[in-house]
Amino acid sequence: MHHEDLTPSVIQGLAWYYLLAALANALAAAYLAYGTMVMEGNSRVGLAPKTRRMPSWLPIACGVLWLGVAILLTIQAVAPGPLVSAAYFLGALANMVLAIQAGADAAQFGEVEARGHALDPDYEAPPRPPSLDDHIPPVGLGKPLNRTMWTLIWGVVAVVFQAMGLSYQLGGRVAMPGFIKDAIDAVSGPTSFFVGATLAFAAMIRYRRFLSSGVVAWSIVNLTLLFFGLSLTDYDFRDIVVKPDNVPIVGMIVLVGVFTWHGLRRAVINDARMARGLPNLEELEPEKVLTWPDLVYTELIAMVVGTLVLVVWAIALQAPLEQPASSTTAPNPSKAPWYFLGLQEMLVYFDPWMAGVVLPTLIILGLMAMPYIDTNKLGNGYYTYEQRRFAYITFQYGFLVLWVILILLGTFLRGPNWNFFGPYEYWDPHKLIPLNNVNLSDLFWIDLLGTSRPTNPLVREAPGILLTAGYFVVLIPLMARLFFRKYIEQAGWGRYLVLSLLLLFMLSLPIKMVLRWTINLKYLVFLPEIFFNI
Amino acid sequence: MTLKEKLAAARGRPAGSEPAGTASVPAAAAPTASAPASPEIGHEEPSPPAPPAPSRETLGRPLTLQEKLAAARSGGAGAAARAAKPSPRPAASPATSPAARAASSRAVPPLEQATDPRDLAEHLRRAGAEQAKKAQGSTAKAAPTSKAAPRKAESKVVPPRPGREVAVSATSRRGLLRVGFWIAAGWAAFTAGMATLLAGSARFFFPNVLAEPPSTIKVGSPGDFEKGQVEERWKAEWGFWIVRSDAYDGEDKIYALSSICTHLGCPPNWLASEQKFKCPCHGSGFYISGVNFEGPAPRPLERYKLTLGDDGQLVVDKSQKYQEELGQWTDPESYFKV
């Protein structure tokens, strides 16, 4: 049973959430309607000036309305009164005006463009030089987009978000339907989450050109906003997401997403440019700025903003101090600091010696070894995917899926007793998930051969030891023959051995996880006699 | 111009030899392409009038840095000798290098107005030449032996690194000795300090007083415990449960189970409704017998020594552990048979 408690403060918060979502979309619509549309890597020299101008009253009107919002909220903070709703309606009005005017102007511009053709069928538009109005997409990102249509779409999205916000403001109780929550809870589990993340990563690589388009990215942002907003109506979801501990992790999802997208987009554009023999984006852009004033001013502003954010954050969200540390009691669930939650998730699948010492050491050593293993001289100082495919995929899989995704799993989806809970599930400490794990030796001797386990530990664990040794002994030459022939020619066997060992250790994590989930395998090699388990 | 093109221009290498960036700014490539090669360090073409310098072709391998330096030096010297025959100039004077001559054919604007990196380089070169001249003059006055270096260069023999042994006089040699002494003393002091710190840290592990709590506690008489009971009273302070159960081997026994998970040392919780111990850190689960069955814990919970005291009370001794996987649970001191 899901727990919905739309208290007045929650409803108020959601109303403002959608107000901001509508503002973002209204700004997107205005950007498409009035902005200069020459994208990355295209020269602006010789282009005709733009004719799509924002009506001068529009920014003034929106500015005045938002100023009113700020003034009303300030008064409200000093002397409490019913001014919050007034402020809200002013903000909503500003959003509506911006979205509707941008849409109307975009349609108008489209009409102006088409009119010449409509009047006279024989009329041919004079060959005019391209102007700053023309949407010239970056090389490699496909066709120009229809500015009128997309302005209208983002305008409509803004209006819809604003309408949702207004309905909350007027006391509406829109909530995510229970059956959707049930469905999401039912399909979520560590297996589906992790395998889904891996598939999503593969899709990101495969469809990177599609994803690099700004329209697609903004659509994803909008869907995420809607999904997150609707999810916030659920008590259990909200309880976890707005916990002061977890707020920075929600922010981290946004940051990781934005930077990954930005890098991938520049890489796609650069790859397409270089394939056509054009200089890449980084060569086109000036590499240097003046220390004074550019750099120092930027640093000053960054410092001030950073300090402000930290101060406001520290006041608004109370740091959670828990009970004094004790060796005999632990909170349930006991969670590591957020940046170590990936390691904690690894510890579920490995012996502490392995996941706590060997693998972290290998991660650090591997990162240090990278410059020595990497013989690919390309991609220095510019974003690229095509020229560094192996490096990009390996690093991003390790970072995004094997680290960030595991942090998310540990933060949001691991509850009491380290059980897995769906995003809308109540954290029941008595949730029963049968996890009867077995070792490979049991599977081999008892289930497969039908005998009892041999008493000699080495004979008992022979299948696991052979399998583990075979993993390295067979796969290293096999990979050398299949995938790394050119690399070995360039870099030599020494580098290849280091690379392949690191790679196999990295892959051992997802392999072990999948084995745990599918056949409940606990350890491949189980030697408690010498405290050694793999 | 991009930085690369500027660098290429400064080196005198045609910008077209750089793979990228030529298409974007074709105008920049034109003037630099005509710029002559300067005998700069790192340039691989051997200077033609330098017979003693080995070339890449004759050696069949890339030149080492030292050879390149020697080639650059002798090339400069040779050119200098030919350019100014009546009055042979000092060997490595860069002012008379071919590049300088070529560059001086252009009008060089004053330093404040120089925007072209080549002009800037030219200014630098001139300033360096003046300084070198001054230095040569002063050393010549100070030590007459220093004339050996330029003379060598005149006879077109590749000179050794100029100036080094020239500069070190008898007095400065003594100074060097003194510097060496201070360096050695500094390192000795550093080593001694680190050794002291290390010894102090090692000593830290052997405190004078070790306040250890008593390891034994009386937990009551055997009759106080019912079958299937997990007594949690001692968990918070002592870190064990008293369990009475026949789950392990069918015999009704009382035993003291350590409340430390064998995976990574978190304290598990007793979940009575599920009849299991469950760890909050990584989800390891143990039966009431203490045997592990789920999650990553590799072995059962440990038992503490449990004996019946003279007063009929059970005594738990935490200093003695019994591990199932080592076969120690058969030890009669690891349980009390009811």
C-alpha cells in the first residue's frame, strides 16, 4: 500500500516546483523564438543580421512581474501574511506571458517567411544570404529544426506545467496513480536496475548523435521533471529524496548528466567535423583569456556564488547528526558516506578483503596507470569519441555504471537490512527477501555430482580455483588475439598484460553481481580456513 | 591564429606541416610558409655548414638531444664565422644566426607594438645576444683562461658546454663544498626527524596503561532461558547474545553468540519474526544457530566461552572464541547443554 500524504506544505512546494519548471520551458521557447541560431562551430562572419527580435516590452514586463514576486516574498518573510499566493500568481502570469508571446511571435515569424510564397505561385524567393535567424545546426547533428514548431511545443509544455502548478496552488491534489507506482516497484530490483543501467549506457553510446541534439536533451529534461514532480507526491519517495543527506546526490545526478551530455555532444560534433576535414571546436575557440580581468573576475564570482550557496544550504537543510558511534549498535540501514556507497554495494558481493582492499587498490592503481597504458595519442585537448572509443567506453562504464549508478542504488534503493526497496516502497525492516546463497563448491559437488563435499579444502574448491584461474589464463590470450592485436603491436605485451588484468578485474564486479542475482552464488572459491574467498 | 600556428610561426616551420587548422585560417599560413628555418633546439634538420655534427642520415637513427644541441651550436658558430670573417664573434652568439639575419630583413617594430610572435622572438633573441656579449666580456676580464671556449669554436670544433668550468673558480669550488655540506646536514636532520616520528608512532601502540574491561560476566542461571529464546540484554554493552536453541545440532544448548558480523564487523539485529540475525550494513543473515545463510558473510557468528560457575550461574568469557568453520563448536566450553 502506498502512502500518500499531500500535506499543505507539500502541495505548496509542488506548486512552486512546477512554476520553476514552467519558467524553464518558457525561457526555452523564448530562446528558440528570438535567439541567435548559429550553433557551435559555424562562423558568424558574413551572416545577415537577425530579424527575429524580442518585443522590447516583453523582458520589461517579465522582469517587473518577477521583481514583484521577489518583493512579495521578502515582505512575507519579514511579516507573515497571505502574500505567498499573490507572489505565486504574479510568477505564473510572467511565465504565461513569456510562453504565449514567444509562441505567437514564432508563428508570426513563420508566416512572414512563408507569405512571399503564398501570394504568387510563380514567385521565387530571392536567394538571400543566410542570416543569424537561420538555424544552422552543428556539423554532424543532422537537419535544421523547425523553430516555429519547437517554440510552440516548449510554450505548450510551459503552459501545461504552469497549469499543474496552479492546480496545486488552488488546492488540487494531483498525485501519481497507484498502479504506475506498483508497476515501477514491481519491476525494480537490483538486477533490473543494474542491467537496465548497463543497457541504457549501451544505448547512450549507440544513439549518441540522436541524444546530442538539444531538442532531444530538453525533452528528456522535461520528462524527468514531470516524473520527479509526480514522484514527490509519494511519501516514501519524498522521505528518501529530500533527506538532507541525499539532496546533494540528487544534485549529483543532474551534474553528472549535464557534463556527460555536454562532453558527448562536443565529441559528436568534433567527430563529424574531423571526418569532413574541418578543424574541431576547440581549435576554433580562443584558448586563452586575460588573467585580469577575465579569470580573476570569474573566480571572484564563482567564489561569491559558491559561498552563498553553501551558506543558504547550511541554513536551509540541517546537517543530520546521529547518535554517538558505538561498536555494538548501528543504525538500520547503516550507510557509508555517499561517495563510498559504490564500495559498500561491492562489499555485498565480495569478501571484504576483495571488495575493501584489492579492488579499491586496483581502481586507484589503474587510474594511475592509465597514462602509461594509453598509447593512443589522439584526442589531446579536444572532445572526441571516435578516436578514443575503447578509452571512452571503458572509463565511462567504470565511472557511470560501476560507480555512480551503484551510489544511486545504495542511496535511494537500499533500505533496512540492506534489502532492496522500490522507489515508492515503504522501508519495512521486516521485509523478507529470501537470499539463500550457496558456494560454487556446494553447487558442484552436491547439486551437480550428487556427492558430499570432499574434506580436503583444495580438492573441495578445485572447481572454483580452476574457474578463477581459467578466467585469467584463457581470457588474456583470447582477448589478445581477438581485440588487442593492434594494441600489442603498438604498446607491447607488458602494457597489454597490465591492461588486460585491470580490465578483467573490473569486469569481475558485474559478473559476480549477475551470478549472485541469477544463481545466488556466494563465493567461487570459499576457503574460510585461511580467510580467503573470491 | 591558433596557438599551434603561432608556435609553428615562431619556430619558422611552415604552418602547413601541422595537420589541423590550416583550412580555417589560410591567410596565416602564407607568410609563415616563407619563413626560413631557424637553428632552434629540437629542429631535426642538420645545419648544412656543420661538418662535425652527425646528421640523421649518417647515423641511421634520430639525433639525441645532445647531438642536436651540438649541431645547433656549431651551425650557429659556422654561420657566424662566415658572416663576420674579419672579426670573429663569440661562438654561440644567437644574434648572428641565420634566422636572425633572415628576420632582420623584415622591419621589426618596437617591443611595445610587437604583435607578431616572430617579432617578439626577435626581440628576445637580441636581448639574449646583448646579455651574452656582456657576460662574455666580463668573464674574459675576470679569468683569462676563459678564452679557450671561443677559440675552440673558431676552429669549428664542436665545443663542450660553454662556460661551466669557466665559471667555477677556486673560490667558488670551496663554496660548492660548503653547499654540499649543508645539503648533507639537511638530509641527515630530515632522516633523524622522520626516524624519531616513526619511533614515536611505534611506541604509541604500546601504551603504559591499558584499561581493558573485564572479560567475564555472569548472565544468570540456565533456568532463566527458555527454549528458542534470544536474550539481547548484553548486546549493547558486551556485544553478545545468549541463545537457547537446538537449531545447530538438535541438542538443546545455551550458547553466547558474538554480535559482530563475520563479514565486516557491523552488529547484526535479531529479527524475532523472521527468526534470524540480519546485518544492517551489507545484508548478511544468520540462523538462530549463528550459521550464515544469506548475504556476503563468509562464516558463522563466533561463540564465546560459556561455563557454569560455582554459584550455579552461567559465566561468559569473551577472551575465548569458538569458530564453527574450525570445528570448535564441538568444544564443551563453547556451549552449555541443558
